[in-house]
Amino acid sequence: MMTLMEALRSRHSVRRYTPQPLDDAVRRMLEDEIAQCNAESGLHIQLVTDEPAAFKGLASYGKFCGVCHYLVMAAPKDKRADERVGYYGERLVLRARQWGLCSCWVGLTYRKVPRAFTLNEGERVASVIAIGYAEDKGVLHKLRSPETLAPDYAAAPLWYRQGVDAALLAPSAINQQKYRFALIGGDGPLPVVRIRRGRSLVGYTRMDMGIAKLHFEMGVNEGPWGARTFVWEEEH
């Protein structure tokens, strides 16, 4: 089984899948990881399997084919939850990749199939993530230079550059990556990293920022998420 960093480096969006059912062991591990993510985040992420209607017959950006398994990223209607959607959704994407599955974040080009999942009062579907076994492996996007995400990259310490390098591999809506990092001073014992969203006509910038944060943390920690050797600047 590949490591988390191998999963991060090899992950890319896949839109064509086989109808193969999820392996039972993989499904159990994914459901356990979903339960842990929901407990930590307050989200209501759900795994839907063997359900082809959500993507069937849709002519859309990147045209999906053969999708019959997906994650429903249900969240509170407060848009501030979108950062958590990105962070924990990408955590599941990388676990799925580690366990041999491919995936693709999907914003609008799917149908909501009410019988396939549940929404509690005050919840919405923030996004969907297609998962499964790839028919077509797809291709990696060309990466931007690290300075486009972090102007201070060249003069920064190694750990920070490793975080930015990992964030360059983060998926985002139409590959926009509308966020910027900066290493700033702080009064505490740990260095402080700032991340700020840019403007976008497409939207999804909060979600993209959550995904980028997870990638950055993994680059710094060389894999595991959780304990950090830096702190994020609090947004006001």
C-alpha cells in the first residue's frame, strides 16, 4: 500500500470509471475514516455506492463516465463550513488513493438523488466527490511555479517550501488555486503561516483553501496530518 505522501503526489482527477464494486475491506476502511472525519469536523459526509443516477447522461465540464460510487459532502448551510469540507474531503480523497481508488471533486455537474443520502435540518450538499476504480487514469495538470502561491518561497526555510510544494499539488475548482501563502512573525513559540483567498468568479475558494491547508500540513509533516510545527494565522 502506498504512503500518504505517495498518494498526494500521484493523486489527480479521474472522470472515467469502471462499474466494479468497492472492495469490502476498502469500503470498511473508508467508512471508518468518514466516521472519524465527521466526528472531528461536525460535517455529515456520506458514502454512496452502486448508485449511477447522479452522473448518468450529464453533458458537462470534463464529462464523467461510469461513476457509481461517490462521497456526499453534506455540511451546515453556513458557507464558513466550506473550508472544513475541503480539508476533510481531501483527507478522504488521499485515503481512497492510498487504498487503490481514484477520485474527482465535483461542484455542480451531478444530480442529487435524495434516496441515496440524508440531510439533517440546516444542512446542504456542499460538494460531491466521485470515487472508484479508474477506466482512464487521466493526466496530471502542469504545475505552477511555487512563487505563484508563495512569493516568499525562495528565501523561506525548508519546511515551509515543502508545505508549498505539497499545496501546488492540491486540486481546486477548474485548477484556479486562488490562495496565497506567507510566512509571518508571531509572538508564540511556533512560526505562523498565513493563507488568504483571492477573488474568483467560479467560487469554491473556501473549499479550495481547506484542501490546500491539508496539503501544506502534509508537506511540512511529510505525510501525517494532525500535530503541527507551525500555526495558522487566525482569520478575522
